[in-house]
Amino acid sequence: MADLCGFRHDSLTESPKRGVFQNPTCASAESIDFAGKKPSVVVRVGSWPWSNEKDPRGAISSDGGTTWTQFRSEPTGSNGSGSVAVSADGSVILWAARDAHVARSTDRGVNWTKVQGLPDPQKVPDWSHVGLRIASDRVNPRKFYLYDAQGGSAYASDDAGAHFTLATRVLTSVPEYNLVVASLQAEPGFEGHLWATGGKELFRSTDGGKSFKTMGDVEESYAVGFGKAAPGKSHPAVYLSGKVSGVTGFFRSDDEGASFVRINDDAHQYGGANVIIGDPRIYGRAYVAPGGRGIIYGDPK
């Protein structure tokens, strides 16, 4: 989120009593991730200013974001926050810092080593997002994935992020002015299942990124997330901010993206959203983060 460092919400009816994230605080939060099998482990990165502008721009929490420990260092060449991910067991962190090669830490951000097999970082304006979007598999702690949004390619690692190989080149190539809509999300509970947004079609892979197919009648995709499965279903519900069959809005799919139903109406667009996710415990509940309007949630009628 721009202009604030982020919050842990313990209630849907009152503002967080602890205020914004501390140790360190930041001007804007750019990326956050949790360990799929150990969700109390959370990592985040943000932009200047910290309490000391020479301090690293990232932190790790072991208690679900209640308290934080600042990283001891940054990847070589880092010039900003970028994209971050943590392995399913919480033991490995990958960080695509601005202007730096993707780097890996196995000691909670004390030291970083360059990841092998990935493209060099591209220079982007300071108002733009980093084009390398990292995702950790939610089941297998040895698997990470990366979407090179400017190149339209996906990469995969099966050695806990030490080395990557090119998986496919079929994804959307996103211009730097629109990188905010580029995302790669790993589906909870299913190893190797990935979903990618890039402003155009919604893509899905079930083989760890080796192949992707476009989903349903999605014409534009700005954000995708997951929630509790519909009754009788094994896969999580899929939530989408985008355009389906000519209609722009927020949508839910209960059939793994084959079809989508709209969950808002024309009077409740909120200016659109680049973050959407479902509740993992309550089927049908969706959380949306539209620009400048806090967090909105809704339940089915």
C-alpha cells in the first residue's frame, strides 16, 4: 500500500490498535508473503524512509505480523523494495529488490546470495513496480516460481530457490506503466498450481509453470486470490478483479476458473482494485483493496 507501511488486522470492525508495522516502519509497503505450511511466518519489504535510511528495507515476523525483526542486510545492488516471497516451511526468503538480481536468504535476512538462472533486472521508474514477481509454492517448500512480467516468461525452481530454469514464454508482456496488475499466485493446497494476471487474460498452470492456459471468458485480469472452497468442492474458490464477458468488476469462480459470477454491481466498483482475496475459513467472503479506500469486504446474500 502506498504512503503507509501496512497493518495486521485482528478485527473487521475497528482499526488495528498497534497501528502500522514497526521495526522498521516504512513510507510505503510494496510486497508481503506468508509461509504456506507455517503461516505465522510472514515477510515484507517496503520503501524509504525507514528509521535509518541505511537500514535494510525488509523484515520477517514469526507471529503473524504482530512483531517484526528487520533484515540485517539487502541484496547486492538493491535500490528499493520490490517483490518478496518465503518458502512453504518459512526457511528460505527470495527477494527481487529494485535494480538488483533476485537474491536468496536462508538465515532470515542476515545474508543474501544471487539466485542463478533468472534474467537481469530491468530499470523501471521509481513510481513503477518491479517486473520480476516471485511466488512460493504453498505445499512444497523446495519450489518457487517467478513471472518476468516485462518479458512474458515464467521460471521455476525445485531446489528452494537456488537455481531457476525457464518454464514457458506464453504469459502476458506487461508495459512498465501497468506492472501493478502483474502477479503470480500459488494456489493453496495444490502443489504446482499457479495463476497469473497481467492486465489481459487470466492464466492458470497445474504443472508448476511448464504450461499455462487461459481461463473462462476473462478478457482482463488485474488481481486474483483464493478463498474457502464451495460446499462439495475440493479446490479453493477463485476471486478475480478484472473484466469477464465485457463486464468489469469483482468475480468468484467455484469451478477452478471455468466460469465466473460477478459479486459486485455497477454502483460498487470502488475505482477498481489490484488486490482481492477470499477468506480461507468462510466460503464466499471476499476482501478487496481498492486504491485509497481502505479494505472492503463482502459476504454473499
